Amino acid sequence: MVWSLIALGAIILLAGLDQPLVLLVIAAVLGGFMMFVYSILLIQLNRKALPRAIELRGYRLAVMGFVILFFGFFSALILIEQVQKLFA
């Protein structure tokens, strides 16, 4: 996964996008999407691999669910917006 991010960064720079604001926006969007994926994987790992005594439960699991909804919503919003700009 790290190498894919490095490759994506190299592609972005080779495509000629060297404006600081554009690069900052791209980095923020990728970071938000990675947090969305990371939160899902973290819940799966905590629920399946950890002993029952220390697994995620209660309000911590609810907060992680909120985090998934939060980052998922904004990732989907940006994706829809960019696809509409691309085909408009």
C-alpha cells in the first residue's frame, strides 16, 4: 500500500501538477480516503484478532463507526464531485 501511494505521488508530479494548493488538496483527499479504509480494517482486526477482554466494544466501537461514516461520506462526496467535473 505504501508503494502504491509513492507511485501515485510520482504520477501526479510527472503529470505536471506542481502547484502547492493542488498538491495539498490531493494529499488531503488521499489522506481522508486512507483513514476511511484504515478505520474499517482496524475494526475488523480488533474484533477478530484480539482476545475478547481487550477487543473494541461499547462507545469506542460506536466512535469508530462514526469515523467510518465521516470519512466515507466526505470521500464519496469528493469522488462524486470530481466525476461530475470530469464528465461535465
